[in-house]
Amino acid sequence: MTDGERAASQDGKSYVLQIYARLSLDTAPCCTLRVHKEVTAAAVVKDAAATLGLDTSKFYVLAEVKECGGEEWILEASDLPVQRVLLWPRKAQEQHPQSEGFYFLLQQRNEDGSIHYVHLSNLSEEREVQRLAARGFLPPQQEDFDDLCNLPRLTVSSILDNLRNRFQKKKIYTYAGSILIAINPFKFLPIYNPKYVKMYENHQLGKLEPHIFAIADVAYYAMLRKGMNQCIVISGESGSGKTQSTNFLIHCLTALSQKGYASGVERTILGAGPVLE
């Protein structure tokens, strides 16, 4: 009987701990221990090493792994592993194989106290996140984000993928904080009528789906509230839709200033556009 099992038998309540030994690049061997809630990490390490038939002349430590948060904590000798398990999601408490994303690792410790890490080949992180989400350990992944600042991983690839996914859903506008990114659809979309002007009127930026009317509305009401001139910068390559975006902005601003009534001001400004360009 191991030290942990001996303590468990005295109390009558035991808990299952599955310990994986990360000692080589091969698949980590596993042992299952039944221990008492008050058994320390030092006792668990001793029992696991004996069960796995490891070299007892070497030193080992127990590490708690939470894959969903990318955490790997080395337990002190006096820490209580069962107390850690009781803080895990319910699905992982009773049985916690590596596939659940919550488990313990047995790792070798060098004589100087440092940890002998084994560099295992990385699994596909995207597949791993999907697996954990399917098991209820993570919230479902969003298919797209209306603000690039909310991307869980900010890379060129993730930004382009997000913009592409939104564009395929006819969502040509995406925020990057207070900046609006517009992708030219090269066709007319029915999202610029007076109904949309009214929808975005006097709303905080980001409360509704990204739209160029939201930018115009924020600038207009900031001008009224602060009594200061406002500036909207439109930039992009040739053919990206700068002129059309300017027209939409002017349309929205004149509609807001005239409370929806047709205005000769809009026609005058739009007519001067080609000359200004």
C-alpha cells in the first residue's frame, strides 16, 4: 500500500489522481493513484515514482497543467494536489486524462533545483481550442469579430481571415478600435438608406454593427457637444472606395443636420467633389 492509499484508508474518502510522467519525447506513461484530500505533493510524487518504476535516485516534481489557459504550475512539496483538482471543471474532476485538458505531470528536477523540461511536439493549437470548447471548458469560438482589437490572437493571418469571413457575409465594415476598415464590394449594398441613418443616430461607437454612418454620427455629435471642428480622415489605395465613402459620409452628415429632409447642401458638396480631388 502506498503512503497516499494508507492515508486514504484512514479517512474513508479517496480521490483519483492520474499522473503523467514527462521524462522523454515518447508518449508519457501514466499511473492512477487513489489519495486522501490531505496528501501532499511530495507524497504523491513518491507514490507515482514507485508505481511507474522510475529511478528513485533522481528528483521529481509534480506540475498542474491547465491547457485552456496555457498554465503549468509546479507544486511545492507541501501543496495538496486534491485541493487543486477540486477547483477544476466538474467534467475533469472525476477522471482527468490528458484529453480533458486538466492533468498532472511528473517532471524530473535537476540537482540545482531547476526543472528538466522535455520539448514535446506542439499540437495544433486551433484544434486543441476547438476540442476544449466542444467539451464545455471554453466558450464557443466566434466566427468573426466586428472589432479587430477583440481578436484572441492578433496576427496578420488572423486579421486577414477575420476580414475575409466578414466580407463573405457581406459585412464590409470592421472596426479597429475607433478606426473603420472598409472593403470595397464593387457593388451596391442596401445599407445606406435613411433607415440606417436613423439607426445609428446618437449611438456610442461600437454599440452597433460597424458602419460608416457610425463614424459620421460620432463626429457630428462630438462637434455639437464640444463646439469644436471635427475631422474624418479617409485613406486607401486607388480603387479602394475613398470617393464613395466620402459620399456616404456627406449623405449621413447632411441628413443629420437637416433632420432627414433633402438638402441642396448635399448636392453642392457632392458636386464639388471631383474638383477637390
